[in-house]
Amino acid sequence: MNEHKVVDVESKGLSAGQLGLLASVVLGISTIAPAYALTASLGPTVTEVGVHLPAIFIVGFIPMLLVALGYRELNAAEPDSGTSFTWASKAFGPYVGWMGGWGLIAATIIVLSNLAGVAVDFFYLFLAQVTSNDSLADLTGNKLVNIVTCLVFMALAAWLCYRGMQETKRVQYTMLGFQLLVMAWFIVAAFVKVGAGDGAEDISFSLDWFDPFGIPSFSAFTAGLSLSIFMYWGWDVCLTVNEETSGSAKIPGRAALVTVFFIIVLYLLTAVATLLFAGTGDTGNGLQNPDTTDNVFAALAGPVMGPFAILLSLAVLSSSASSLQATFISPARTLLAMGHYQALPKRFASITPRFSTPGFATLVAGGASAGFYAVMRVVSDNVLTDTIAALGLMICFYYGITAFACVWYFREELFTSTRNVFFKFLAPLLGGVGMAVVFVQTSVDAWDPEFGSGSSLFGIGMVFLIGVGIIVLGMVVMAVVALRKPEFFKGNILRRDTPSLIVED
């Protein structure tokens, strides 16, 4: 018989009951940062799939919904701030669980660096518009100025996250409300322009835009899907704060589903409005124009909103800044859980006495994100394009692990009811398979230096090096940690029968 020495665990020290359904949804939408996600991804996605932008948004939504249903079931049974790390550890054991946690942390570090980069771009664009000094917008091209400004944004976001959930809520309500109001203005204004005959001349609305079978190749389909998946990423923060949410077994899963449904409606409206106004050409306002692709809203704000264009720049700045702050929540609480269950040094499990937040973990997440951005900005002039594509790989990696963990964790009860067949078996299984397919195909395509921005190192595409390289690095770090913290990896700390620390109905 294989015997285990089971080590007891205690509460992590997070302050319970600070969030309700509305606050959780606000955090979820803020983390997704729709204005930021759209301005950074509309161009690259149209480059891959053309007018089938709405179709790829719908296709990207389906696996996200299926995975979110799996998250909901796992959270109902085992509410824990470690989410992917904790659930995969209980389902598949410590090694797969540790890599699931690494995938989540890596994805958030990549997106934190990207969020800060977009915030820098729109900060200087905003200053240029306010002062009527166009040269200020060019400061983003100065690497030293860009990196220093980015580090300041990251430090401010980490500081707010460090100060606790109440501070976070106040910031998020204000910034998200402004962001959504301006986005609604942009959508309506674009439709009005099109109705007045000021839209793209070579395009007209068609239901074929919603047909994924019109996409020219499977590689283009998976590339577009990977970018689309990135644009939905962030809803799982609703689950990460489960130990700080009232009704921790039910509300977080419900908030995640409300978040993804709200986002798909917003994205489809924006996609149709933008296609009709700008078209898919590579000149003028066209979405494949190199001057437009990397930052669509920066290029279209003036033509669509006229003298109020500055509001869209401010909305994207607000979007990236609020998401930057909200996104710190996930890696900080995952690192907290990994430290708590002795999968990382004990220091990661420390809680600030005043704010009841994972202070050390927050600072580590901020430092890692800052370092990643600085290195990537020096290595690749097209860091935004490459990190977005690499982020799609990391999201598929840890979402896939978590979806499969749902199926395996509930394996003994999958067929005991019709509800279980759908929500605990079919939904997470299909969601996990979808993530796995996109991950494999994107990895194969990303080997080519032409994938993404065209940047490469030693003849290998930068997107592949970032995405797959980070996973390999995780395995190396895990091996080192396993030598120093063997109890967790022997299965003595976190097992399937380890009780949930927070179950509040």
C-alpha cells in the first residue's frame, strides 16, 4: 500500500465576504479590458480571417463558455483561490497541478507587460491630444522613455492591488463605467457614419461574416481563434477571488458566465461597426493597414468620433490601466495558494496584516512582469504583436489543463445525472479539446519566423520561443522547487481529499 503523510493546512488569511455578484462581474470585465483587447487584437485578427471577424469571435466564445462551465463546477465543489493549480493538483497530482499554476502565472505576467505597454502608448497619445503637440505621441518609440513609463504604471497598479480589495473596487467601478460608456459612443458613432455614407466603400454587411467555414485555411482559423481566445481571457479572475466573495461556492461561477456573455455581445457589436466603417483594406482606415493594425482605436478614434477622439484614447488608457490593476489579483492569489500548499517557498503565503492581501506575491508578480516587458521591448520591436500571440498559447495551456481536470475530478459521478453529463463531462471535455487543438496548431505555426510580427531568434519564430519556451522554463523551475520542497511533490500536502478551506453559501 502507498501511504502518505498528510499535512494539515489552515486558512490562507484572505478577508472573506468583500465581493458580491456585481463586484465580481466588474472585476471580470475589467480584467478582460475590452477596449484594450479590441484595439490590440482587431487588426491582427482581421489579418488572419478577414471579414469573418464576427465568426471567429463566436468560435472563440464557445470553448471559453465550455471551459467556464467546468470552472463553475470545480468551484462549487472546491472553492479555492489557487483555482487551476489547486484543482489540477487534486485531479492529476502535484506535477500537473504545479504546471497549471505556472501557466496561469505566466499568462498573467505576459498580459501585464502588454497592458502596461498599451497604457504607455495611449498615455502619450492622450498627452499629445491634450497639448496639441504631436511629438509627445512619438515618445513611445523611445525605448528608455517607454520602459521607464511602463515600470511606473506597473508600480502604481501593484501598489493599488497591495492595498486590498476595497481599494480595487473603488478604482474598478469608476474606470470600467467610463470605458463602457465611451465604447458605446464609438459603436453608435461608427454606425451613424456608415448610415451617412462615410463607411468603407468596398464592403457591405453580410451574414457570411458570421460563417467560420469561410475562413481560407485551418492555420488561419486557429491563428484567429488563438487571438480571439486572448480577447476573452480574464473572466477566471471571478473564480480566483472566490475566497473573498460572499457565497464563494456559487457566486464566482455565476459571475464568470455573466462576464463572458456580456463580452461576446460587446465584441460582436464592435466587430460589425468597425468592419463597416473601416473595411479590411491595407490603406487608409483599413484594418490591415500597417499603421492601423497594432492599435486600431488610435487610428480610428479621429475619423469616427471627431473632436471627441480624445475620449477613446482615454478609454483605452483607462481600460489598460484598470485591467493592469485587476490582473495582478490572479497571479498574486495563485502564488499565495502555491506558497500556502508548500509548492513554493513559505514567503509566498504571507499576508499583509493591514490589508489582508498577498503582499509578497503581489510584489513578485509586479517585478516579474516589469522584467519581462523590459527584456521583450529590447529584444523585439514588435513586442505587442508577439506577446499577444504567445499569450494565446499560455491561455490554451492552463485553461485546457483545468478543463480536463474537471472531467477527471468528477469521473465517478459523470453519468449519475443528465446535468452531470453535460456540465461535468461534455462541456469541459469539449472545451479542453478545443484548447488543446488550438495550442498544438498554433505551436506548429509559431515555429515559422513569419508568424506574428516576423521577429525571430536563431531562425525560430519569436512567438514560439516566448510561448513554448516559458512552458519549458516552468518545467525547469518545477524540478528545482521539487528538490527543495519535496513534501508537496510527494502528494503529502494537497490531495483530492484535502478539505476546501472556504465554503460559504
